[in-house]
Amino acid sequence: MTTSHATSSSAQASTPATAAGSDSAAGKLGPGVGFTRDAGLRAKAAGLALAALSADARSALLRGIAAALGDQDVRKALFEANARDVETARTEEARGTLASPLVKRLALDPKKLESLIEGLGQLAAMGDDVGRVTLRRELDSGLVLERVSAPLGLIGVVFESRPDALVQIAGLALRTGNAALLKGGREALETNRALTAVLHAELAKAGLPAETCLLLEDRSDVASLLSLHGIVDLIVARGSTAFVTHVQASTKIPVMGHAAGICHLYLHRAAEPAMAAALAVDAKCTYPAACNAIETLLWDRGAETALDAAVASLVAAKVELRGDEATRARHPGMKAATAEDWDTEYGALILSIKQVANLDEALAHMAAHGSRHTESIVTEDAAAAARFLATVDAACVFHNASNRFADGFRFGLGAEVGISTDKLHARGPVGVDGLYTYRWLLRGHGQLTASYGPDGRKFTHTNLPLPR
């Protein structure tokens, strides 16, 4: 996902009176204040207080935030703040100082707000895993070991211009008992301030401090955040591959990368043409700036009819198509693709198209040019689909389904902090499961390791029933 992470701003914006009454209540540091180690320690302590709440209390908190976002006065304030951000962003876009995909992701409309409310409801209804026993084992008589799930503690998330991401991330953090340090892009500053005010008005009702979800505003805050090894437990970096690589090289804190989304839709020779066309349009056009939108369409020799149907539908949807020599031989009006196109995340209504000889060549192309985000095959050949699903090394691999389904909300996770293209410690849409770790708890009666061995006591290692 390509994004901008220049986040300094000197703009002053008042917090909506309907959401909060002061900067402190809004949970923001404000321009020129700066994020400090002490602020990080306070956030860490806030996470402990949050985790100590009962599951029901955290569910009530999530429902309270959802209800607040549905309040007409709050909605009005949010939309007004977002309109100011969008107006400024469009001016910068016209000057060439802000990328168009960022502007497209910036809008917060009623549909997005309703999705946020629904996602918070999903999270509130979920079972709570804080303190859940996932393994119980007797090592010996009177010596019982338990593996218990626990929050990570304090997470820092640097995310792109989508202001709805702030609520999604905060909701996941609150559900899982983690405090969150939230650093959004400068282009969404006023919207993020307004949303943070809503969050903190509800946190205050629950007796939780502002530092539970702290909004960082200055570009320098990112460097301060990355320096807090031993305080911050996880960094989620959402942005370009270059940005994620920069973050990983700049901190000792574990980093979960949500990087580029160079996704492919592959039309196998057994693809059904109407389905191929519909999937290509959905995967490209429903939200071109999303990281799960396709950037390359691959087609088999023998899939000409499916290609023709897809091209016709994409042209009708006003997608700029760039084809290799074989594709342009069949559709000569298409712009020629260059080698650079296969490695480009457009984030716009542009799509590169390439012919491959067979499934092997399609797999090789994805391995060489994909970002291991989401890959999909269109085919009625069950054997080809099975091989594709078993072979492709990506976080999400689909058969006869749009790449756009790669999403935490659509997966029923409530939301996501990002889509991880890493393999550890979470992969794909990262919801509640990715924000837990675990602890090993051992209860005994004075047992000594020296008592065990070839001539001593033997371990029983008997698995016991889990508590209900």
C-alpha cells in the first residue's frame, strides 16, 4: 500500500465540542509538544489498566464508541473536519505535493462510518481472550502448567491517510487490552483529531486515561516512537515497502509490516468468461487505491475469451490498460506495458495485463513480482485451483473470488490493524488474534528440577481439560 508518511503539521484545529472539551480529553499531544519517553510510560501503564477491565467492561466501551459515532452532532463534526482535510488535500494534489491515491483514501463518508460502527459491534460481540487458558498440562502430580493468552501491552501504529483506520485500530486494541499509539498521515490530521476526541470521551466514561489511545501528530514523533524499545511491544508499519523497510532498520522493536499490495488476478484457460470479467472489475474498480486491489491481470494461452470479456468490462469501467506484446496483438488499442509495470502498485484505475503460457508461468510471475499480499485464480478446473491454493506463497490466496475480500472486516475479524505480508508473528488481515501473546503459568508445591532425571522422578506430561 503506497502512502505518505510526512506527518508534521502546524495547523491548529479545535476539537469538536460535542466530542470532547479539551486537548487533554482529546488524547492528543498537539503540534510542538512532542512525544516523550514519559508519555510512552504513561501509555504502557494505561494498557495495564485496560487489560485489568473485565471483558464485559471492554465490550461496553466498544458499544459506547459505536453509539457515539452514530450521534448526529458527532457525525456532523466528523464530516466537517474531514471536509477540511479533503479540501486541503485536493489543493496539494493540484500542486503535485500529495499523491492522488492518498486523496482518494482520505474521505470519511456515511457508508464508511456505518462500516466502522458495524465493525465495533462485531468486536464488542466477540469472545474475550485476555487470560484465556489455551493449554493445561500436568507435568507431575501437583505440578500444573498453563498457557494463558495475554495482550501484547503497548502497540504503535503508523498508518496511511484513511482516517477510518484510526477507529479500526483503536477498536482492536481496546478489545484485546492493548494501549495504542496512533500516528496517522498529516493529510488526515483534523479528522484524526475529531475521531480521537470521540474515543477519549468514551474512555473517560470508563475511567481510563487519555494515554490508552494516544494520537501522535508530529513527524518527529515517529522517531521518538521507534526509540522506545522495552516500552513499546510492537510497531505496525502501514505504508510503502520503502517505508516499512526504513522502520524495520530504525528500531529494535518488533515490526509487523503492512507494505505494498501488488496483487494479481490470473485467468486460467478454464476460466468462465462472465465470471472473469466481473471479478476483474470488482478487484480493480471498487476501490483502486486499496492495497488489495489488483495491479496485474495474467491470462493463459487458451483463455482468450475470458480475456476479451474482462478487457471489455474494464474498458467500460474506464480503466487504463497496459498490455504485453501478446495482449496487444489481440487488443491493439492498448498502451504498451513496460518492465516497470509488473512491479508497480498504481493505486489508481490502471491495470497491466500479461499473457502466460500456463499455470507454472503464472506462479513464477507472481513469485517474482508480487508482494505476497493477495493472489486469485479464476478457473473451473478443480485440479488447477487446488495446485494454485497449495502453491502460492501469499498471505491470502483465492479461487473464483475477488482479491478485495482480503480484509479484516470481511473476514469477520471486526477490523484489522493491517494486512501483514510477513510470516511472523501474524499473516494476512491482522485482527484480534494478532494482538495477543501468551504466558506460561506453572503452579507447584515446592518441586525441584533436581528431583527429576534417569534415577529420579519422571514427568507425566498429561494434558488436562481446559476450563470452561
